[in-house]
Amino acid sequence: MSWRQRWFPNGEWVLLVVLAGEILFFSAVAPGFFTLGNFFEMTRFSVELGLLAVALTPVIVAGGIDLSVGSMMGLAAVSFGAGYHAWHLALPLAAACAVLVGCAGGALNALLIAKLELPALIVTLGTFSLFRGVAEGMTQGAVNYTGFPSSFLFLGQGYLGGVIPTQLPVFGLIVAAYVVLLHRSVIGRALYAIGFTAQGARYAAIPVARRIGLVYLLSGLVASIAAIIYIAHLGQARSDAGTGYELDAITAVVLGGTSVFGGRGTIWGTLLGLFALAVLQTGLHGARSVAEKELQVKNSQVAVLCGAILAGSLIVAGTNVWLLRAVGAGSRGSDGHPSPAAPRRTVIAVMPKAKGDPYFVSCRAGAEEAARELDVDLVWDGPTSLDAAKQNELVENWITRKVDAIAVAVENRAGISTVLRKARERGIHVLTWDADAEPDARDFFVNQATAEGIANALTGEASRLLGGKGEFAIITGALSAANQNEWIAFIKKRLEDTHVGLKLVTIRPSDDDRDKAFAETQTLLKVYPSVKLMMAISAPAVPGSAEAVRQAGRKDVSVIGLSLPNINKPYVHDGVVQTVVLWNTRDLGYLAVYASALVTGNKLAPGARALQAGRLGQIEVRNREIILGAPMLFNRSNIDRFDF
Amino acid sequence: MSHTLLSTSSVSKSFEGVCALRGVSFDLKAGEVHALVGENGAGKSTLIKIMTGAEQPDAGTLTVAGRDVPHMTPALARSLGIAAIYQQPSLFPHLTVAENLALALETGTVWRRVHWTARRNRALALLEEAGAAIGPERLASTLSMPEQQMVEIAKTVGAAAKIVIMDEPTSSLMDDEVDRLFNVIGMLRTQGAGIVYISHRLEEVFAVSDRITVLRDGETVATRDTRAIDRSELIQTMVGRALTAVFPKRPVAPGAVAIELRRLSNRALGIHDVSLSVRRGEVLGIAGLVGSGRTELAETLFGLVPADGGEMLLHGEPVRIESPSHAIRLGIGYVPEDRRQHGVVLDMAVASNASLASLDAVSSRGLIDRAAERLLAESYVERLRIKTPSVSTQVGALSGGNQQKVALARWLSIGPEILILDEPTQGVDVGAKAEIHALIQDLAERGIAIIMISSELPEVLGMSDRVAVMRAGTVSGVLSRTEATQDRIIALALERP
Amino acid sequence: MVKTHRREMSVASAITALALVLAVAAPGYFSGENLGDLFMASLPVLLVAIGMTLVVVTGEIDISVGSTFAICGVAAGILSKSGVPVWLASAAACLLGAVFGSLNGALVAYLGIPSIVVTLATMTALRDGLRWATEGAWVQDLPPAFQWLGLTQTEFPFVAAIVTVMLTSAFAWGLGHVAAGRAIYATGSNPRAARLAGLNTSAVKWMVFTVLGALTGLAAVLNAVRFNQIPSNAGIGLEMKVIASVVVGGASVAGGTGRVMGTVLGVVLLAAVGPALTFLGVSAYWERAIQGGIILVAIAAEGIRHPAYRRLASAAASARAQA
């Protein structure tokens, strides 16, 4: 057997070449890419995903699939959090509890797939919903366990010997265990035989059901370990941990040469797939900004180079989505507004929670307005959809690029704080906007409106419309959305304190989908005929809910909510929607960039009580929070004056 | 004999640099059966793939009904009246028999309506004509191998094809089914069709063919009239060397009883009240129709589906075999009938295949010792004369006979005391067949009790010390070597009054 | 024709059990109004699932339907807004769906790229393309004739119902009784045998993807006209709902099996559960867990009733191995 067949039976060497190509290219175009520090940061971000991918490799080699690993992370995370906080277990016991839950979930998959011989795809599609659902049910979507001791967080955020991320040795250990299991052990050989032909394996006296059961059990177990590292990394245990990870993990496995039909695949192939993706993603974020500037100077050269690299990786990674996603993001990066190259201009990097969201698109308009007024370079980049880990990655990137100021709309408070602190240590000014990080991790927080202010405005409007007495229902976004859950908590408090006549009968999710909000409202109107007011607190949910009320002809039901003016104008004019609560998003973006520029120019010190923000005039600063003002109420009289 | 229906002249084809055919010329006349023989790997399959358009030749021409066909495709072949029956039936497992026939035979636009009753009736008629009693509403996935092959035969009957290519059509058929096939062949021949007939069973070749073409190493060695050649000459032409005795059976003094069955039953598999015993050093042949419970008996003994009634005694001790791994611990090995599906893992290397049932022997504490595994495999490659470039070659790349030897190696490596061989020489060429027979004899001489299931009566008669005949899930009779004749076995298998 | 209806029976029993519980605990569920609303809400999933059944029967999969759904809705809106008559805009949207479908189909059938790869790529590319083009803005200020396709709010559901029932029956009947339908099963059941039987399996695959695209376009239009503005992020997660319905309804992702009737039952089960839980007063936070549990019970019932052992040497396995 030649060495190539032995080590790269499925052409994994191609990935090695791609990986080397990627590293060479990005080292050339992205300053600070080729450093040990950057390498270790990258591996840190890959550990949770890597664990899932490694655990999935034997599953897929044996001809199966496990879609439930991401959901299992959520369930294990919640079990860990609940064990530590609600049941007051010691940390090791809480971890044991999470691992136990992981094993139980894996055992359920194993039972259904190995024992009852049901198709793995459908079974794990079912447990995919079941595990996530139980996690949501346990926490009611809202509970977010934080406040873990720093000795535990060290596992996810600390360094061994000052350079090696703590979780890396753990990852290495599990990888080594899997290499032995799959490539050296009797069990691994059996898995390959099963993957090629399950019937044939039976005839070779291999206990097929037991072997298949084992890999699903292990996959549950490893998912729970990934959950524990995830909690230590991000500092919080929520029911939405690991959402979407199953698809990314499968992508890494398949890219690494494992056949989805079973029988072929190696652990190191999976690792190569994982790192080829991680390097490409990190590299693209770093390289994009450089390309933006150089486009001015040597436009064609860079474009050709970028194109060649991307086309090359595309061909190799024919099986890979994630890559395409990254390429899609890369090509869109150039729609940023490059400014003329000048010696040392101020660069302000602003991150929304999600780039495509209309809310943040309207913020961006204000941010660009401020950047033009102040003549600074604006980098506007963020995850394409809500993704806390991606935010951390981007900040790392910006640190490497040495921008002057970073302003982040935080998706995950505890998770991002470590990296923001690191940015501050490196002399970069850090602000947060829209949602805050830990106070010691940023200079200022641009606060558009407090959760309490929003809750009070919404409850006040509800009380006014219902005449102080009556039933209402809430349509929220996703059940685990942090902002919405905070608002709901304040709304409930306000009901107890002041508006005792109002009764909240139920809370339904809309998953930020207009059509789902529509369907949910239709059902609510029938199940709770006495409900006279729908309070929708996710932007697309308000028009969805309003359309349902209108089509039902229920003129006795009012709709209010938190949303954008434009999409609600028809309903506000029809009288279906009475009030839309929101701040001026354009002003929020404007203020975020303005304040960042002032901080960078040392014109805004921590003790300041006020600042002058261009066309917004005097803005109040309270305890390092820059207050945009009270939330606005849009109604028939004023809504046409706003366009966002 | 009249005009030429199909001919190839100087056809060559190579796969990844390996020459499969070298300037092969072949012709088929109307109303004749032209047999194509040769050892495995001689190029027979490649030649028929070229005739049916599944492969394109690198050089040479294909002529059908006097016209050159430069680019043959399966669809064109069909429209030119070429039909094929392959060794392995290619049916649609999720569809019914009637539909399988319809898909092969019906023509017309894709928007035409499907007439289920008409389909069913036509299927009934065709199956009748082919001599098969199969319900047209059955799903193809529920058919046994011979039943599937009968459906394939019904297809060619229905296609009213001018040129019918049969590649090992009888490898899974019992004698009476073979007779029915020969009837169909006779009928097609009188209708003026030409038949290309490929088989390893030389008796059949002599019984049915008019001419014989011998291929060896991708070249035409000879084309003769069947009457002008005898068996030994044909074999010599095929293998290029003279073969000695056809069956190397030598009497072995039988030892103690290794395994005894007393009214063993397995309702899940449809076998009942099987009583048998096999001694060490003895070869017990098991004959019977396909579906008579022979393979099911083997699967019960091997623990794939545990028995649910009766007794099994191993060396005098009662046992109940729960699983294949249990069977292995008790020293029972089983070389299954379906080599490609069950006997070996085609995508795995020779070494991994050979060690798959005896991994404990080449591992310590659950970890495989690769060096020990290679040594084990190499020793069997040498002992069984397995022709393979190396032990890390994938088994799928080997010929059928060598694949079967790898399957044997897997079970010899557990050091069995009882070895069950299910159709050990099916689809294996003449040379390898003789080697496997010699090996069986050798194993028996070493004191292993051997149970050999075979549909080939000469093999059963030639190799067995005793022959058990099965019918309808139980043993209908056991014959000693001296008692056993073809007639008596067939009588017991059919229980003709 | 496949004679075993085990999965269908299993799913139908689950639906019956659910209906019995509802009849006792929340009879309001069976009001005409609620059933009508449920039907309209599940209509997009149903139409797409029928197309998906064809694709799954050929042994392929399409996970780009959610993105196609969003683009077709937006395209119909933009066209009507620019003055194109609404029926013409709708037809154009269906056509656009067919074009995207045929693109997927061509890549799968003629270039031989695995469908999961192709459609994962088009899913991302189309979704990101739309996000880039609209910047998240909704299509607004549609002409009044757009909503309800120029009909009234009471007429439209009947028209939609007639169209859907006709299409569903046509596909259900056609798959069983038209030669082209049988070619789809043949392609998925044993591609090699299908080619040997002279079927153009590439054309069959290309065709089913195109049909799925067109049905997705139609679903997008019928859904979009229920509103007076069109969100640019519609259909996120549609592919999961559709595939879940199809596989719960008995189609095997390995190809060769699956029927429209089973898919309809799958759609009904999954669409009925969510609102049913609201009617039963179950907290929204437990809904997903219960839905997952119901899927598992529905399919596990089949596995428990029919013991695992089947004939070892199954023809299906050997046929697949040859392919």
C-alpha cells in the first residue's frame, strides 16, 4: 500500500494543498494572519464544531446520519445550567448531568435506529425537534444561565502557558480517542464493513445493531461535551446553543472525503475539512477589508487573484456549502464604500447583529451618514444571520487588522466580552450599541432605549387601548430571543405593579416570520375570543398579526407592537395597527459612529455627562451609557414622516 | 442456418490501461445458439456490454442486421431487437413484476395512460410462456434470485427480440427451471432469433448450443461447431492447459459426530423438523430446489436467525446458537451463497476481508495489529493461491473465483471445526472451481466437518460423502455416496410419486 | 404499484388519534373557519411537498425550495407593482420557479453533482442574492388587485382549494397511471436497470426538479396574494417542513418509494399538530418537543409492529449494490 493510499484514501491530500494555498494567500494579503496567536484563536472557534464533526465521522462512515447533534448541544447546555444554578450541584456534578443527558439522547437515537431499524434521517429529524424542544420547554425559552465561576470559564476562554487555548488539549484528546476508535480498533473496522454493506457485515458475525448503536450513543456524549466547552467559551447556557451546527459539522465531514453513502472516510480528513473551512472564513474576513482598499489602486490584480483562489477552492470543495456561503459573503463585501486611500485615516468598524435585517439596514444608512460627515472610514460587517460565535470571530479579525474603534450590536453578552476586553488591551476603543456587553468590556454603550422603557411604552399603549382592563396576547420572535425575553419580563413586572386590570393570556412564537405570525394570530383569535389586543414584539410579526386580524374582520381587536414604520404603514392607516413602538434606527446608527469617532479622537472621556452629536444635538451620557432618548410612538399622525 | 444477425469485427477495449478485449471477432446467425465460453476475466462480459451498448469499443466495428452501428446505446439496442439477460437480474425492486415487464416492453409516449389490467394480463401470459409461476402483483424485492431470473426471461420472451444475449442465466436456477429456460430458448430459435449463450456449466453449453466461441485473455481462441468438439478438448482450449481429474474426492475415515440436529425448526425462515448429523472429516452435500430451505438451514445453524424448535448438539453437547458471533465461538463458519453481497466486502482490502471474522486473533485489547493482519492474509493468499497484486488490493478488483477464495480465507482463519459452504463454486471459472474442490477435500482430510450446499448436481455427487436432499423446508432423504445418483436426488427434491 | 401502505396507515392513525383528542377536548378546532385557515396556511407546504415527493422518489433531494419560494414571491410582487397584470405576474413567477428548478435539475442530472450539494449551494446563493438585491426591504404598495388575485377574500380560498385539489389528484393519479409517472419510480428504484430499459434517467431527473420549481413558484404566488405586501425573507425553513412531511408520509430518501397520498397525510399531520396544541392550551415552549415526539411515535409505531428481521438476501439490496 503506498503511503498516499494509506493516509489519504479518499483524496484528502487535495484538501491539504488547498489549506496550504489558503494559508499562503491570506498570509500575503491579510496582515497579521500568519501568526501563532491567530492560528490558536482560529482553533478555539473550531473546537465545538470540530467535536461534532469528529463524532459524526464514524456515524456517517457506518452509513448513518445524526441531525440531532446541534439540538443535543442545546439540551445538554440547559441541563448543565439548570444543574448548576437551579439544583445547586457542584460543577463536576452539573457536567456529569449534562453528559448523562447527552448519553440518554444518544441512547434514544441508538434504540430507534439500531434496534427498531428505523431510517436514521427521520429518527434524528424527530429528535432534532425533540431535544431542542425539551431545552426550550425547560427554560421556557427565556432562562439564560450565566455567572459560572471563572475557574470553569478558563476551560473555554483561558490559555495554557499563555498561548494555547485551554479547550485545545481536550479537543486533541477526544480526536485521538476517535482516531484510535475508527482507525485502529476492531470496532472501527466493523463500522467500515457496516458502511459498505450492513448485510454483509452480519454474515461476518459483526454485531451490527450494537456497533451502530454505539456510534449514536457516542455522538450524543460528544455533543454534550461540546456543549460544556461552548458554555465555558461563551459564558452562558441557553437553549439555542449549537443551532445549525449539525449542518456545518456534516459539511466539514463530507468535505473531508467521507462518503455519505458510508464506508469511506477518515478522522484526519474531517479535521482537514474543518480547518480548510475555518481558515477560509477567517481569511476572507481579514482579506476582504484589504481588498476593499486596494481595489482603488490595483483593482484588476486583486480581483483576479481573489477570483483565482476562490475558484480554485470552489472546484476542490465541490461538496461544500459553507464555503459557498463564505464566498457569497466575500463577494458582497465589496459593496462597502471604499474611501480614497490616504495616510492613516480613522477606521471605525461597526457590527450589526445581522447584516440583511431591515432594522440594521436602516441603522446602516445613519452610520454611513455620520462617516461621511466626519470623514472617517466605516467598515460595516456582521453575521448574515444571528450568530454569536461569528461575532467573536469578526472582532478577532478586526483586532488583527488594528482598526481604531469597534462598535458592536451584541448578540451574546457574556460570550463576546472576553474578546472585547482583549481589543481594549490592544488599544482599540470599544463601544456597544443596540445591545450591551459586560460594562467592563467596553468604553461606552449607545443605548437606544432601555428594555424597561420599551416595556413601559408597550404596556402603557395596551392599557390605553383596552381602557385599563382586558385580555391580550403576545406574539414574540423566536422563543429564545434574548431581547424579546427581557422585554416580556419587564412587561410582566409592569402588569403586576401598575396595570393590574390587564391580563396576558399567552405568548406565541413567530420565529421572525410574517406568515407564521399570521397563522398564530388566526389560531389565537379563535382559541381566545376574549383577547382584544395583540402585542407583537418582533418586526415582521406586527404586519402578520395585523393582516390576520383584518382578514378575520375582528374590528374589536387592536394590534400594537415593536416594528419598523414602513411595513406597517398600510395597517396603521387602515386602523388595524394603532401604535408601533420603536426608536429612530437611523439616528441609532448615526450616533454609534459619531460616538465612536469622538472616543477615538479623545473628545469623549469616561466621566462625560453629555456629548454633541452632529444633527442630533446634545445627547445625555449617564454612567458610560449614551442615551438616544425615549422610544418613539408611531401612529397615524406621524408615521408617514419616517422612511425605514 | 441463414443470414448473420450480428457481428463484431476486430473489437478492442481497455479499461484504465488494462486490455479487456483484443481484436475480437464474433458473429451470430439467425436461428442458432452461439455459446461464448472462457474463464472469468476472459472478456465475455465486456463483449456483451459492447453488443448491448453499455460500453463503447475503442476500436473495431459492430454490425447489426447488415448495418454498421458506430454508437450503440441501450435504447438503440432495444429498438434493434437486442435483449439481454444478465447473471444478476436487474429488476426494479420497488415495483411489481407486471410493472417490471411493462417497463421493459411497452412503447409509446410518456404521457400514455397505464392500463393496469392489460399490464397484468400480459404479464400473466408472458410468465406462463416462460414457464414461471409468479404472481404479477408481487414486488420484485420479494422475489428469490431464480424467480427474478425467470422474470428476466419473460422479458425477452415478450420483447420478441431478434438477438437474445444470456449471460450466465442459469447460475441461480435449479434443474427443472433450467429445462424451462431451454424450452424458451428452443421457442426463440424456431422463431428465427439468434441467441448468445454464456455459461460456466459446460453440460449446458453442450446441451443447448450450435456453435461455441472460446475467449481467453481478451482474444478469440477458437470458434467451433458444438458437434465437432468434446468436453475435455473444450476445457483445454479454455484454460490453455489440460486439467486432471474433475473431482478430487478421496475417501476420508470419518471421525466423531461433530454436529447433530434433532427435529430442528425455525418458523421465521420456514424450515421444520430437520434431523441430520455430520462427522468430522465428512462432506455432507445438501441438494434441493432453490427455496427448499437449504440456505435457511445454513442461516439457522450460523445463528443469523436463531432456531425456535428442536435440538442441536455440538460434539454431543446441546447448544442454542443465538448469533453469528456465538456460532464463531463454537467453531462454525459459513461461506454464504451471495458472494458479492454477503461473502466479502467488495470495497475492502483482501487483508481486511480475510480478518473480518477473526479480528480478535490479530488484535490485542481491541486494537488491530496491522502487521499481524497482513501476515495472516499473506499466509492465506499463499495457501489458497489467491491471485491478487497485494493484500491491500480491494476485493472488488479480483475475479469471482479469487473473491470466493478470500471468503473462504475469512472462515478458515477462525479455525473452524464445522464449515458450511453455500454454493461455493457459483459463478467461478473452471480452473478456480477445481482449486476450490481440492481445497474442500483438503479441509475434510484435516478433520473439519463440511456441509456443502450446491445446485450443481455433478458437484454434489462428486464431492460429498453423503447427500441430504431438502424439500419444502425439511430433509426428504439422506443418500450415501454409493446410493446417490442424479435421478434419486431429483426424485427426492421433487418428491415425484 | 407499491402494495404496502404501512407508513400511510401509521400516519393516518396518528392523525386519527389527534383528532379524537381534539374532538373531546377542543371541539372548536373543527369549525369550518379554523379548518379553512389551516388549509390555507399549509397550502404552500402541500404544493411544494408534492413536487418534493417526485424528486425524492427519483432518489434525489432539493433543499433550495425555501429560497426559490422567497424569490418567486418577491418577483411576482415586483412585476405586479410595475404594472404587469397580476395573473401574468403570477405565471411569470411560476416560470421563474421552473427556471431555478431546471437549473438544479440540469446540474444534478447532466453534470452528475450530488443533489444535496447542488441545492445547498443554490439555497445559499439564491437567499444571499435576494438579500443583496432587496437589502431586506419588503415589496410594498402593491396594486389592490394583487391581493386575492383580484378576487374577494371569500372567493379566493375556494379557487386555491380547487387548484390544489386538482393538482394533488392529478399528480396522485398520474404517478400511478401515466407512463411518465412510472418512469420516475423506475429511475429511483434501480437507475442502472432503468437505463438498460432504455429510459432517459437524466431527463427524468431534470424534469422532476423543474416540476418542483414550478410548483414552488405557484405555492409562493398563492401564499403571497393572501397579503398586501411581500417579505423578502419568506420561506426560511420551508425545506425542512416539506422534507419532514414527505419522509413522514412514507417516501424513502433512498428513492423508489413514496406516494402523493402519503405525503398529503404527512403534511396534514405536521400542519395540524401546531395549532392543535394551542387549542389544547399547551405552552408554546413545549410545542417543539411535542412535535418531535409525535414524529418519532408515528414512525416508531411502524418499526415496533413489524419486527426488524426481513429476508436477508433482499433483492433491493443487491439491485442497489449493482447500481
